[in-house]
Amino acid sequence: MANVVPCIVACWYQVYFPYLLINKKRYAGLYFTRPDVHDKMDCKGIETVRRDNCPLVANLINSCLQKILIDRDPNGAVDYAKQTISDLLCNRIDISQLVITKELTKTDSEYAGKQAHCELANRSVTLLHSLHSVFMCSMHTLLQLCNILCLFESNTWLIGLSSFAVSGTTPLQKFCSVL
């Protein structure tokens, strides 16, 4: 009697089609676990899933990938990217789409050498303090000018403008309410 080899059963687990391999650990593709319809568009390591880019970049890459992978329209993806770049250059993009937020978990003294992100954070804090100082000096100068101008108008305006520092509202709010 001859030796019978048992059958090998192959299970269909998952398939990516189409599949864009960008680099090692960077890819995108339609993820299939059933042969009739894709389950999702799977993206790994590219700008749609990374958190170190602004939302505009993530939305642009995601839309272009949908046009390429799902709609199979690479020319539409190119046109969409060109339109988005044009909108950005013509200042038609909301500023909130260009904001990147980060959190520092270590101080600069905890690193062996200078780190770029710590230096940037320190410069940002210094700039904010400078802007605050300039704003407060400008408000003080504005209050002095308003007091001088109000001397010619009436004493009630002078009393109202002098109470900026005492009230709980900001000087700009108080100034606008007096006018």
C-alpha cells in the first residue's frame, strides 16, 4: 500500500489590493478579508496616521489615497493635490488646518545635549512673554492717550478709563464697553 500524503488546506486570511509600498514600514492598501468587498483602507507609517503633521497634510494624503485606491483615479488625486496647494497659496485654507500641537514630556536639562524641539519650545515661551510685554506696554500707552483725550470730553469718561486696572475684565473689553 502506498503512503498517502494528507491534503494541505490553504486558508484565505487577508489580502491587500491595490497595495502601495512606499518604504519599509510605510504602506497603504485596501484590506480584504472577504473576496467581495474591502473592509477598510489600511495605512501604516504615512502622514494619515502620523501625529507630527498638521491636519491639512493628513486630510490631503487621505483624500488622495481614496482617489487612487478606491476610485482608481490617479489623475483626480493629482488635481485634488494641486487645488489644495493653490488654496493654501491663495490663503483660502482655515488656519486651524495648519496647527501642530505637541507636548513636551522632558525638560531640556534631562537631555544630554541640546534638542531642537526643546529649543523651539524655549524660544516660543520667550516670544510669548515678549508679545505679552509689548501688548501690556501698548495698552498702558493707549490708556494714557485715552485719559488725555478724555480730559477734554468729560470727567465721567476719565473715571471710567481709569478703572481698567481695577475691574475684572480685560482692558480691551473695558475700553470697548466704555466707547
